[in-house]
Amino acid sequence: MTQTTSILIKDPIIIADEVHRNSILVVDNKIEEISSKLNDNDAEVVIDAHDKIAMPGLVNTHTHVAMTLLRGVGDDQALQTWLNDYIWPREANLTDELVYAGSRLAMVEMIKTGTTMFNDMYFYMQQTAKAVEEAGIRATLGYGMIDLFDDEKRKQELKNAKELIKSSHNTADGRIKVAITPHAPNTCSAELIQESVKLASDNNLKLHIHVSETQDEVDLIKNEHGMTPFKYLDTLGALSEDTIAAHGVWTTPDEIKLLSERGVTVSHNPSSNMKLASGIAPVADYLENGVNTTIGTDGVSSNNNLDMFSEMKLTALMQKVNTLNPEVLKTRQTFNMATVNGAKALGVNTGELKEGKLADIVLVDTNVAHMVPLIDPLSNIVYAALGSDVNTLICDGKILLKDKQLTTLNEQEIIDEARSAALQL
């Protein structure tokens, strides 16, 4: 990994509170200064970024990164069919080695498309932690607990979660955090969810859970508990400022108010929700009610990539067509969902290009046809840019991608290993 202690990003267009052209000085792992007075002598490494847009690294708040090995599996199926007939049978064959290979492939894809931090729920998570540490990005990782209302299974799942805390929390120079991640209210017992809440609280960790992804899930919870999923979780103490709820497609107006009161974050997953025909989340209503709303890709098998640029565009377009209101979800709101809102959800001092923030910075090429003209750089980022336009990525003050070349990972070796690993599933 590059050991540079100071980097000057010279003369990019900067997307901060205002869009402006300036230079950025990174010292160690933080943004030291943003000004027009900086010069080449101020840093060890100088990046000429006159034809680049500088923006915060993208934050993917809901993933299952090792599912890169399942790309293309179970297309054109409803969620329960997709899970029961295609995904879970293959996941039963997972091993440490396979999760490591899939996680490494995801690191390549995410770095090359501008993601500097992600929030993951899956299995064999020590292997994902190993891949994150080698790659140099940030992650919040949780062991995905499913007890299917079985006491012995519940005890084992909690044991696995505790082992992950011991092995991985606050590792990789603080870039890796652990979250407590019960799968969903329809696959986890009330006891598992309550014990998850306590485990998260006792260790000051985030709680990450799927909620209200489909109408079938909502109906099931209503039939079993006499209330909607978020209200049910609230009776278990599972809604707080440390809760990240993935999907939230079928949330009621009363539940939205509840989420706002409790300070819950919702991770919106537009591609996955469309591909599985789960529905369209009420994102505009979330934002209007002050709910911290973020963006995730979900797993690759229901997306089928980890490109957060495409998720930003889809987020905005889905809300406009769903509400029949072109003024819904302004570019700044969408951009914030993919950056600062995600950083807030995960409790990390990043997501914005400001002095004192952690240096998680992406440089996007503007010298490509679909980025010309540059009338509104923020508009271009949300509606025109592609993940492949990312030229340089800095995370925690380290250059992980320079001129589209990875500095910490051997891309071809990882691709070859993942191709072989996928055949075993």
C-alpha cells in the first residue's frame, strides 16, 4: 500500500457544500486544507486534477459482497423463490476460501467504481475482513444471523456474532467496524432480535437488519404479531439511532414518523428492489420526514453490480416517476444519500470534502463524451457519470486507485481466482 503521508490534489472541481474549483491537501489520513494557495511544494505527491471532479467516496450502506460469486444466479425470480431455490442452496456450500475470493472480487469492483466504505451482512465474515484490510477501504461487517425460531440455532448465531466482534472490530487501523446483524423479523425469533439489540448496545455497535422488503413479509408479520414490521421491531427495542434498516419498501406513514422519532437510518436499494419486483420505497417521504436515508446496492445476485453511480441515478428517477413529480429528489439530496448520509449512518467522520474530515476522496474524469459539457458538475455526477469514470480513489489518506490502476490489489489474479471459485457454487 502507498505510504505517502501528504497528497496535493491540484485544481479539481470540488463538490462540497458549494461546487467550486480549488486544491485539496491531504496529510496522513485527513483533509488538512482546501484552498487556492496550495502549491506543489506542499506535498510529497501531487495529482494534477484540473480535468477531474473531486467528490467524497461513495458509501454503500447495504451489501453482501461475497455474493459477487453468485452474479447472474436466479435472475427473473420473486424474492422467496430466488432465496429458497437459487441462493440458499448455493450458500450452503460456502467456505472460508470462497467468501474470501468473492470478497476480494468485490473490493476490486468497489474501488474501481468509487466506493470507499460499505456496510455488509453475510457469512464467514473474518474472510471479508481480511479482504478489506488488504484492499485498504472501510467496512462495517456483520455476521448474518438467521435462527428460524430454533433455540439452539439462536445460541450458535449469537456465538458467531460475538466471535466476529473479538476478531475484527476496530481492526485495520480502525477502518473495520463490526455490526450486529439479525437477518430480518420474519427469519429471526423475537429472542434473537432482543439479544442482538443488547449485544449491539453493550458493545456500542450498529444494528443492521432487513425490514419491509416485500408485501409478503409485511403480511406475515401482521398475521403473526398484529402489527407492521417496524412497529413490531419497536416493541423489541430494535429501533434507535444505531439501527440501519435495509429496504423499507412497504413502510406506512405512521412507521415513517416512528423511524424519524427513533433516528433510524433506512438503506434504499433501488436496483435490487426493482429486479426482485419488491416495490418502490417511499424515499421522498422518508426525506420529507427527516429520516436519514442512504443508498445500498444489496448483493450482486439481485443487482447485478456494485456501482453506486448507477444506484444514485436510479434512486432519483424512481422517485420522480413514482410520484409523477419531476421536482422530487433534487440532485443534492440524491448525492447526499450516497455520501454524507451513509457516513452519518455508520458513524464515520467522512462523506464530505471539508477540512478535518477523513480523506476518502474520489476523482472522476470529465474528459469523456458523456460528461461534456460540464454545465452542472453535480448533475453530471448523479445523472451522467458511470462507475468506470473513476480515475483515482483515496481512502484513509492512501491512494488505492491511481489513473484507473489498483495500487493494493492484483486485479487479474483476483478475477482469475473468483472465476474459479464461482464454479464451486
